[in-house]
Amino acid sequence: MDTRTLARFIAWSKTTDLQELIYKKPGASVQIKTAAAAPHAADFSSKLTPVLSPAVGIYHSGAKGKEIVLKENAEVKKGAFLGVVEMNKTAKEVLAAADGLLKIIGVSDGQCAEYGQPLFFIEPKQP
């Protein structure tokens, strides 16, 4: 497609309320979207509750001598112990943020964790 035709498409699109234009022709195609057509973060929602890392450090699934085994779809209660994040000889507990099912385990034992990083996701239990 030549630039003159493309410029005409752009000029025309500014005069309409269309949010998206797709032009296809053998050997050429153009797709024009306005900002209104683009998805926004607010358009997406999730029923999953994230469990965030309380600190920067190394995640362990249990305190020293208290190894726990976490499995996806396991039932957890709010405040349940999910492990610790160790940093500089101190450890901060990772606790379940809600009642429900442990849907996603996004961290493994011995893995580095950043402050605020989602480590787990909990899905509310269906009635």
C-alpha cells in the first residue's frame, strides 16, 4: 500500500467514530485502532487473591525443620502458613491472604522472591 493511500485512511479515520479499521487486500493490509479500542487494565478482573512476598529474599516452603508440602487445589484458610522469605538471617512468614483453594503456586523452595511479587493465588471456594 502506498503512503498516499495510508494517509487518506488516517485522515478519514479521524472524521468517524469508528474504533477499529482493518483493510486487507492481496499484498497489503492495514489495521488502525483508536485508543478507545485498546483494552485497558481496568477491563480485566480476576477472582483470584494474590499472596504477595513480604520481603526481598529466598522463599522456603517451611521454617527450619518444619517442611510443608503445598499442592495446587489444596484448601487454605486465611492466615494459614505458606512458608517464609529469608533475608539477612531473619525470616518473614508468608500467610494466606484469604480462605479458598490454592490455585497457583508461582514459587518453589529456594527461589528468590522480590518484595510484592505474587507467590501464590487463592481462588474463593464456591458455595
